[in-house]
Amino acid sequence: MHDKILILDFGAQYTQLIARRVRDSGVFSEVYPYDVSDEFVRNYGAAGVILSGSHSSTLEGDAPRAPDAVFELGVPVLGICYGMQTMAEQLGGRV
């Protein structure tokens, strides 16, 4: 089976561009909304996960979060803009 990248979309305008660049490098990728279930993430079989950007702020009380399973897979996770901020906060850091 070929490697595939799971891209979780937090609402950035450039999410499809991220997917295109991954595909242009010869790696299969699909975009799904950030609020997919932990079970979906576990069963997807990703070789890596990309968390896209968002207009949201992690400082807001109702800020979107990545499924916890993303950080339990043992695969590389790339956070871009908001994706990096939510990853930092969810893993115990401070933004």
C-alpha cells in the first residue's frame, strides 16, 4: 500500500493548495474537516497528518481542536499556522 497523508481542514483558504503540493510530490492525500472522529483518524492509515490553518485563535474558548488520535498515531504531524498553534496547545504548550 502506498503512503497517504491525512489533511485536516480548519478552514484555511489554502488547504487545497497544501493537498495539491503533497500530491505533486507523488504522495496521495485527502482533505477532511478537522472534526472527524478519533476512530476515523485511527482507521485512516495515514503515514502523516497535516493540520491546516484557520481564521480562529487558540485563545478563544471555543477554538477548534484536532482529534486527540492525531497525536497518538506515532506518525509525523505538520501544523501550519493555526494547525501548529492548536498542536502546541493540545500537547501542553502555551500560545
